[in-house]
Amino acid sequence: MKAHLLAHPRTPVAVSVGQVSKEIELWRHTDADGDVLTAEGVGAALEIGARLRGGYHLAVSSGAQRATQTLACFIGALGQHVPGGVVVEPGLRSQNEDRWRAAYGKAGSGALGALREADPELVAEDSKRLGVALRRVLDDLPDGGRALVVGHSPTNEAAVLGLTGAIVAPLAKGAGVRVVVGDDGYQVEPIA
């Protein structure tokens, strides 16, 4: 908080309060066979959910069954009410999944830098679009609000790039990254 005090002691004090931060925990779904979690994926999602910090105002899925199922396991194991419920943000799922697979095949890696070299137009365009979708999630949060979001790799990483300009390492299944926005811009960190 920044405060500016006027010189005269009887003069009212003007206080300028900055934006309260908002936070997204962005997770990759756990192990799946096609679009359905495996038994191992369900177990891993329940274990992760039991360790989550909680206090979420909104739970968001990309809309894919494996993401929604992971999110349901997270919330079930957490055992807390989510006031905004579970919503689907279809903008967190790429319409270019075949191109991402082809770029991965050409790059030999899921790292965004390598994918950008393989298909720069795809990474630039989808990162922008996915970042806009992640921004919509932030905009739906109250001041101080937190969202639990489950999506995919490398599109989660591309969304972070599109929103913040930061490149994060490829997310393993069941791994996550925290994005916090406040007065000082964005902070991005892996979730341990």
C-alpha cells in the first residue's frame, strides 16, 4: 500500500491502495488413456487434491473430459466449497491440436522455445489466444480471488506465455504453475 501524507497535521490523509492480487493455479491433467483418466491418474489427482492449499473462488476446466475429471478429483479430495463452482473455459483448449503434435514431432521436445522454432506462427497465435482465455479467468475473480484451473501441455505453458510473456518449463502430468497478478505485474512460479 502506498500512502501520501499531506504536510499539515489537521489535513486529511490521502491513501492510494493498489490492486489486490489475484491468483491462478494452472495444472496439467493427470495420466489419461485417450480422454479418460486411468486408475493411476485418478489416484494421482486425489493425492494432489488432498495437498492443495484451498480457498478457491472458481474452478475451471478446458472442457476436455480428462481435465474436468482431474478437476473433480482435486475438488473432491480437497473437500472445500468453491463459491463460483466449476466452469468450462473452452478458450484454454487449442483448436490446433494436430499442429501442436506436428510441432512437437519436429521439435522433439515440448519446450516452448523448441516448439517456437518448429512452428513460430502456431506458438505466437495460440499463445495470444490462450493468454486471452487465461485473462478471462482472472477477470472473473474477485479482488484477492484464486482460481484452480486444469488444462493441457503445451497449451498451459502457451497460455502463460500469452498472458505474462514468461516461458515456463514443460509441465509433467499432474504438475502445475502459479500465476499471480498484482501491482508489480505478473509473477509465475512452479507449484511444489
